[in-house]
Amino acid sequence: MKTILKICRKGAIYLSKKILESLGAQEGDHLSVKVENGKLILEVIPDPLLLAARTKKWAWTTVEEFEKGIRA
């Protein structure tokens, strides 16, 4: 997908709903942004809690233990 964006005040850019949907991104998600060969590359950073909920569980842990491990 290709589109033209305008750089707004203070360098802000706004992504259209179609672009966000094609990325699988929604409000509140975090994006990784990098410049490679003069191109801006955006990638959605998956939420670790959602990833954990979608995968097979091989260890028993509580949410509190999981969050404590993230903060460490």
C-alpha cells in the first residue's frame, strides 16, 4: 500500500485508517520506526500479554509474577 502524507506542525504525521488496518495496528499500540535506505519503516510491536495469551502455555505463572519479570 502506498499513500502520500503531509508533515504537520512539530513533525507530526497522521496515518489513515486503511494504513493502520493493513498494519494490524490500533489506538494505543506501539510502533517501531526506523529509517533504512531513505525509507521510513513502521512495524507494530506486539503486546507481550496478548502474545502470552495466544500461545500454548508450558509454564504456570501468575500475572503478578509475569509483570514482576518485565519490570526486572
